[in-house]
Amino acid sequence: MEVNAQLIKQHRTDKALTQQHLADACDVSLRTIQRVERYGVASSETLMSLAAVFEVETKTLQATNNQVETVEPKGIQLQHIIVAGTGLFSSLAGSLVTYFIMK
């Protein structure tokens, strides 16, 4: 689910929380909070936890189309592909997979 990463970071800093403190309060990993703030993507469970900690409605934290911004590290380009196949990859059929290409 797309979320407003900048707003989540702003709520966190307004409450003087570190990413680790927010992760603990939401009962998620530090890496989850880092991904939310960097890529603006969160599961519905994470979104509900964030909304509860920030005492706002979940829709407040959701991104609108003009708020979504992908942040990519310098020299790395994100590529999305649809994986379909049989055998080893059958469990991934129709899944969106992200991989990195170094420039």
C-alpha cells in the first residue's frame, strides 16, 4: 500500500521518535520503518500500527497519486518485472519482483 513517506517521517520527528523507537511502538522491525520512510510502501498492518502510534486515521497516512515519490540510491535503478512460469518459479507466478541494476 502506498503511503506518504514524508508525512510519516514528519510525524515521527514531531514526536521526537527515532526509527527504532517507532519500530518498537509499532511492533515491526527497524528495517520496515526504514523502507516505509524511504520507499513509501507499507502493509495494511504496518499502516494501522503507524496510525495508532501517531493517533491519526489510516487514510491520513495514505499517499495520493501526486504524493508518491520513489527514492532510489545513487547508481541503482529499480526494475519491476512480472514473473510467470512453472517449476521452481510457480509460487512466484504473477508476483511483482524488484531487482537492482548497478549503473
